[in-house]
Amino acid sequence: MTLTKKNETRPATASWGLAAGEHPWEYAPAPEATDHVRIEPEYGLFIGNEFTRSKPRRTFTVINPATEEPLAKVAHASKADVDRAVGAASEAHRSVWSKLPGRERAKYLYRIARILQERSREFAVVESMNSGKPIKESRDVDVPLAAAHFFYYAGWADKLEYAYPNRDPRSLGVAAQVIPWNFPLLMLAWKIAPALAAGNTVVLKPASTTPLTAYLFADVVRQADLPPGVVNIITGPGEIGMELVTHPDVRKVAFTGSTAVGKMIARALAGTDKKVTLELGGKAANIVFDDAPLDQAIEGIVNGIYFNQGEVCCAGSRLFVQESVYEPLIDKLKARLSTLRVGDPLDKNTDVGAINSAGQLAKVTELVESGIEEGAEIFQPDCQLPDRGFFFVPTLFTGVSQSHRIAQEEIFGPVLSVLTFRTPEEAIEKANNTPYGLSAGVWTEKGSRIFKMVNAMRAGVVWANTFNRFDPTSPFGGYKESGYGREGGIHGLGAYLDLSGNGR
Amino acid sequence: MSPRTTKTATRARDRRRSASVLEQRAAQPLARTGSTDGRGERIGVRKTYKLYIGGAFPRTESGRAYEVFGAKGELLANASRGTRKDVREAVRAARKAQPGWASKTAYNRSQILYRIAELMEGRRDQFVAEVMAAEGVGRARAGRLVDASIDRWVWYAGWADKYPQLIGTVNPVAGSYFNFSVPEPTGVVGVIAPEASSLLGLVSRLAPVIVSGNAAVVIASESRPLPAVTLTEVLATSDVPGGVVNLVTGLRRELIGHLAGHMDVNALDAFGADPGEAAALEEAAVENVKRFVRPPRGGLEKYRWTDEAAQSPYLIGEFVEIKTVWHPIGA
């Protein structure tokens, strides 16, 4: 089936009356100002509330993925630096943080939430510059949610015994936290907020391509006047993350990232008594039934896979369409794809920004090539990509079969694989046919069918008639090889508490 | 297995070997509990202790057995020396049975667990005799252990339709969405039964696994497997669907690694494992990101199974997944 031809002969009409590839108007550039943002030429490791050079002094350069221009140099931590950071956290836990009443810890966390709100624009701009995500997402999603997360967990700090009655909840000690580059500030908040609320101190390692909002957060820590050593931030490659999580004085490990690295960490921690939570990869099914409100579903599908360039562990990367609505849905989807604006992340009209790194772009490209080679049919809208930077055209594949790599492997890019089904049972079977189990989506107007599907999905988050919604009160995490433990809500709190009843 | 796993496993094995029941071989008649052997008029009918897989009692595919001795060194029985293939069959049976078990109403699962207690009560004397023989405890002590085992089923039976209200939540998200989180069974759970506490230890770990709708594959105590086998006879007649609980007896070193590494097992309860063998098990369990419950630090030697602390709704929570559901609110 030649899809491009079809578009020419039978132009698809989207709900707003445009055919595929048709642009009624051009947008004027609307770049977000960057003059109020100060990025230091060099960042040291943040240990004990001080920025310190790594020992031996080594740095690496962080770039803007949209321009490939350097943004700053950051310290490359050594094993000795990991030791220093864990030492500072350990000392802070012993002497200050574990002794502070919960109501006082709460006030520090409320302060952090407030400062993040006050400085929200600065954080949004730096986040977009460093990660490549569109400013409207960092401004409207990442930063407000990060602040909300601190505000939510602040309130738990002095209520732990109500969350776990009769279990004598206690802090664990030093939490080692390793986070990815797709939501740098938000993942920091997901990790640090519950850890501090539970009375732990932390050493956080951001991804090596996206440390800038973490170091900006270090400044928030200082403004909030947090006791030294409660929050420590170190940067370096994956090996440093491994040094951190295996450090003998670390009592809790929280990792968000790929399933492969998650398994390496879990193996390294086997036989220890460290508490571990893993939030790993996904290959979510987004299932559209023939009675779904199609225009609403189109927006959900687009949000599901092109939000944050598809660099989302819970992205709706496998679209399952009931055969009876396949053609109208695909036509509408292609028309909608053609209206997505790809380009400068700092432009307020941009829908899809830059891929985070050259390495990730190469991975996306390779998997897309495999899709073509394995016989799936590719569709990409006409779209002008910037000359520099790591950009990828929003892509969809039709004619995908279950065995194709693009239906099995996590792409972590703006690439949607479309498959079809006839019955709910077939959709369930296909949707669950993956080692992952992080999220799923269901689109139907029929209530009883929603619950049938919700029950059948082997996934930790199921969005019904919506997709990619997040909230601090809402537990998030996976089934199967998508990891274990939950972040968010009361469930996210337990992961940071010693509930053995023995104290320590 | 990685070289590191093999090394750790070997160390654990060496430690265990000295205590292996294989070392205690001696030419003795089988002195089985409850038999009338030696009373003259009538030759007793002995029981063959078999595996329990998919609701049936097959012999091990290996055709091999090992001798089980009582606490005083008397030969009690030949138990099936299960194999890797038996473990695989048990996992298949568990996988097949699990969705049906999970889809039963909580009220129904609750009644079935209560039924287990009812039938155990009826066979109390048999369990007491077997626990006495296996653990070398007196009749009074064995009675307390059996009573505690029966009561534990009753206690967990009551949780079937209550624990979701304890662990589940409705989440007040900042937006026009209805959002809730519910626990669901993890799937197929491997259980390494405690080595010493032949009945109460096993029941204490098994009940919280199956009450939520998981199916279990149990590796029995190696040196004291007989009460566990008798328990499966109770399970088989308690309306617990075949395959929901499967039991493999044998030499643990030949079995537990395969269970830990099995790709279709979702979680492993290694609480009953030797701390020395736990690291290798945990490493093997990583391959498909199993949920893993570690043995207590320092082992189970001082663990008191009769304590209140040995039962907890949070233990049910170790073998469930939290699923969060969003739906918009609108006209």
C-alpha cells in the first residue's frame, strides 16, 4: 500500500479542515528570552553546599543539543569524589537531618517548592537549552510538576506514622539516585523530594548530558538554607553512577533509566541490604477502539508519542487501531503530524524540539532504518529541520508486525509504530506481548470496556481516554522488566523508609 | 550464569554439603509416622511422597528419590528428588492457573483459604505427628506450630477482600481526572520454603503470596519436606484450583537457581533461603527483573514464626503490583 499516493488522491480532512501537508499560515518566530539566565562557564561538584572541583580536576563539556554549541564545563567526578559526597551525606544524616523533627524538614521542602515556582522561567529556559525539549513543555509541564512534587512530599515529612501506622517508619540513611536526561529537573524532584521528606540525605547523579538544571537546583538548596550535605550533586559518566550506587555507606538506591543499565545495577546490589527501586524502559501500547472519539484520540496519540520528542519511558510508542477505524484514523493522524512544528526548543510555538544527543539521534535513526528494512511503511511529514543540532522528523510506521524491532525495542524517539486488531482479546494479547510493562492507553467511549482493558493491561499506569498525565499524588512505575517500586503518592514514600520495625 | 554467580553458588553449596542429607545414608527401614509397621497383625500402608504440580501428584521426571531423616536420625521416607524439568513444569502449571485464580472474586479466594484451614484442622493429628518427626519437637510444641499454621490461613483468608483497601488509593490529582491505584497480583511467584520450619514457615510465606491471586512454585525444605507434601494433599481438596500452588521437593541446590533464573517467574520469595545462597539467587533473578524478597540478615535461626510479626498485610504487598488508572472527568 502506497500511503503517500493515497494522500494525494484522497486528501484526509482533519477536524480543523486542513489536508495533509497544508499550512494555511506561517508562524513568526517567538523565541523565549535567555538574557535573564546565567549559566556559569564551569560547575564543580556540589558537596556539602559548596561547589568544589573534582579531584583530580577533570571536566567535560555540556552542549545545547539544538545548536551543538557548548553551554558549560562540568566536573568529572572521581571515585574519591563519590566518597566525599557520600561522606558529606552520611554525616549530614547522622548529625542533622535524621534528628530534625518532621515538621521542620517539611518547611525546608516547602521552601524549595516555593523557590522553584519563583524561579520557574529560569529553570524552564535552562532545561530547554540543555535537554532540547520545547520551552512550552519545560514551562508548562517539567518545572511546575517539579515544584508540585516538592510541595506534595513536604506535607508527608511530619505525617509518616500516619502513612505507615504501627510500623515505626524511619529514614534509611544516604540515598544514591541516578537519573536520566529526558526529564532532568522533574526526575530530580521525583527522587529528592520523597527522600528528604522521609528523612534521608541524598547524593544525586544527573545524566552527563543534562546536569545544568541540577546544578541550578543546587543554588535553590543554598537559597533554602538546607543544612550542608543534605543534598549533594555529582556529575560524571555511567561508571561514576555505578561507584555511587555500590558505595558501602549508601542505604537506598533509586535509578531511572534503561532496562539494561537497571539490570547491571540490580546485579551489583544483589546480596546487599540496600533498598532498591528501578524505573526502567517501556514500550507502551495505545489502543484505539472503533467507538473512540477520534479527534480526541488523535491528540492523545500525538501527545503520547511526540511529547518530549518521544524521549519518554512511558511513551505510547505502539499504536493499536481497531481495523474498522484504521483508515480514517491514519488519515487524520498523518494530517495532524504535518502540522507539528519541529525546531528551536526555545521557540514558544515549537511542538517537537531537539533529540538530546548525537548518540541518541544515531540510535533513533538506526531503529527507523531497521523498520524500513524489515518492511514497515514509513510516513514522515514534509518539514524543514534546522541546519544544526540533533533533530528528527516525527515519524510513523504502518504495516508493522509484532516481530519488527520497531514494535519490540524501546526507540526513545518521535517514532510511532502502528498495528491493528479486531477484537479486544487480540488487542490485549498483542499489547501485553512485550517484556516491558510501564504504561498503556485505552480509547473507547464504552465504560465497561475501559475497565476490561484496564484490568487486562500488564502495566503500572493506564491512561483511559487520555495519555501522558503525571501528578505527584499519582504513583508511577512498572510491571515486569519496566522495573519495581513506585514513585509518587503514598506508595513513593515507602520506598524511602525503613519499615522493618527494627530501626537501624 | 555469570562466573560470579557460579562462584558464589559453589561457596554456598560447599557450606551446605556437609549438612546434606545424602551424607546420612544408613541402612534402616522406613519408620514413617502414623504407620502400623511392626505391630504384628497388620502391615502398614505407606505413603509415597510425590511432587504436586498442576493439581496432580506426579513423581519426579528423574525417577530419583532421596532419603528423608527425622530429627533423631531415623529414616522417615524417600522423597522425590525433583529436577530442573520438574521446576519448569511447575512454572508452566502456575502460569496456566494464575489468571483464573486472580479473576475469582476476593470473597471466593477468601473462602478457599478458609477452607484450607478447615481441612488442616481435620488432619491436625497427622500434621502434629509429621512436624514432631521432622523437627524433633515434642507433641505440645508441634501442636502449637500446627495450630499457628491453621490460624495463619484463617488470618490471611480474611485479608483477601480487605488488603486492597489498605494498599490501594484514590489519588487527588491536580486536574479534572479520576485517578486511582489498585494492587494486582504480580503473577507467578517462586517461594523458597524455610529449611527448618517445615510447616508454619511454609504456610507463613505461601499464604500471603496466593491470597492476592498469585500462583506459587514452592521449593520445599530439603531436610524436612514431608509436612509440605501433606499440605499439598490438603490444598488439592480445598478448592484451590490445580496449579495455583505447586511443590517440588529435592536437593535445593539443584532447584533454586533454576527457579530464580526462570524467565516466566515474576517474583521470588527468598526469605527462606540461606543468606549465603541469597546473593546468587538475587543475581539470577535480575535477568527478568524479578521482584525479590531477601532473607533476613543473619538468617532465620532466631526468627520466631509464631510471633505476630511473622504475619502482615504488607507481606501481601511484596507480591502485588500497583496499577494506577487515569480517566478524564467531563460531560
